[in-house]
Amino acid sequence: MVAVKSRAKRIEISGYATLIIGIVLLVVTFFNAYLFLMGVLKILPSGDLMRAFGETLAPLIEAGIRAIYLGIMGWIGSILTRRGVQVITSPSGATEREIKPEVAEAKTPKPSTEPVEPAQPQPREEGK
């Protein structure tokens, strides 16, 4: 195997590896979902309600577990694919940069150091 010297090249290779792993995981997830949906789940009508629940509950639990499994696989695959694309397309290999807008420094007047005399009440004019 060829030793990779530059850091940018190693980051790019890891981005491609992450992207490929994510895509493979998504393909496997969709293939498993297709195979799962091709199996026909039938609910048989029965006169006894307890027996019907007993016969249908096991396939429903199995279907729920498979749906959760497929959902988690798809979620992880999409995250890996997104991160791989971010690493590949980002300049200098940085995946996320915080963008801070430049704000001009606001200048506030300094308070005066001279003592301030309290305001004296104005005498009221009588007759008004």
C-alpha cells in the first residue's frame, strides 16, 4: 500500500471511504426492505379473539423489529453518506466551520467622574 504523505490527501481518502460505506449501507438497507416487503404477511380470520391475537402478534412483533432495524440502518447510512460528502467537498478538510459575522465595535461614552448634584425640586407656582 502506498503511504500517503499529505494530510489533505488522507482526509480526502477518508471522506471517500466514509461515502462509500454510507452508500453500501443504504443499498443493503433498501435491499433488505425489499426482501422484507416481498414476504406476504397474512392475518387469518378466527372466531376466537385470543387465538387470533396469539397467531398474529408474533408476526407483528417480528415486523416491528425489522422496521426498527431497517430504520436505524437507513439513518446511519444517510449520516455516513452526508459526512463523506461534507469531508470531500469542504476546503482544507474542515467539515463544519462556524461563520461569525463581523460586528463593528460599538463605542459608548464613558461616564463622567465629576460628582453629580441631585436635582432640586422646582417650586410650584401657586394659582396654576
